[in-house]
Amino acid sequence: MYIGLFDIETTGLDADFGVVLCSSIKDWHNNYQTVFRIDDGPPGAARSDDSHVVSATIEELKKFDILIAHNGVQFDKQYLNSRALRWHQSGLLLPDTKIIDPVKLARNHLRLGYNSLERLAQHLQTPHQKEKIQGPTWVRAGMDRDEDAMNEVVSHCKNDVLVLQDVMEQLRPFIRKIDSWGSAS
């Protein structure tokens, strides 16, 4: 099985009012991360044009048999599909992608006050921990295309994938099967 971990960073929680700033994708078995950034788009593209990030991200994700994403079933997959349809990229949708989601594992097997990636990593004392980014940094990255701000968002995204892998290493005993949605039992 070819397993990939991924995360996306967006300018908002709703895909009709936000864009994908970047994505980070990592093969479970190696340390290399593939990153796609909105500021690496075609020259002259509108700041709101995330079509190249969306298409490149989905094409890369389709290489994997199983994906792992924190809140990936309810957020990342839906957001990417929504943005793909916005850009008339219906051939790139992720309809049948199997996703193992640590949120679902935590809800089914743990009793924590909150199931965020940050809280799971803290509770499990993982080697990598979440990085904080201030709100103005997100705004500068998304609205101004500020390169320093964007670099910080990308670093945050890449680190989230490392945190995600650390968390999944410890939650792995709870994965007995993957159902038709991909969520683990």
C-alpha cells in the first residue's frame, strides 16, 4: 500500500470564500515532502487563482492508495473538491479516496477535551509539535502575497505533516480496517 500524509493551508474555512495557499504531501516511508504554493503560480495570475495549487495537489494525492489527513474527511478533501469544481477541474476530484483521519480515531478511541492535531500531539508527547502563526501572517500571505509570510505558512504546513505522522504512529494500534470512506475503525 502506498500511503501519503497531507495538509493544506487556506485563507478561510469555506471554499467559496477562501483559497488554498499551499499543500504539503509526504510519502509515509520517506522524509521528502512535496509542496505546492499559490505564489508559484503562472505570472500575472490573480491572487485568488489557486487553480494550479489545487490541480497539482490533487494529481499528487491520486498517486497514493490511502491518505492520512487530520480532519481530512470533513475539511481537506471537501475543500479541495470544492476548489477543483470552482476551476472546472471535475476530472481531478477525490470522490473515492480512502482517508485515515486521526480526528475519527481520537473520537472513537480516546477521551480528550478536544481532538485538534495540536491537542493530540501535546497529549501523546510527540517529537514534533504544532507551530503557532499569528493572524496577520495569514492575511499577509493570502492578501499581500508577502514572501516572508508565505514562507512561514509553508513551514507551518510542512511541520503539520510531520506532527501528523508522529500522531499516527501512536494511533496506529487503533486501525483495524478501513471502511468504504477510508475512516479507520
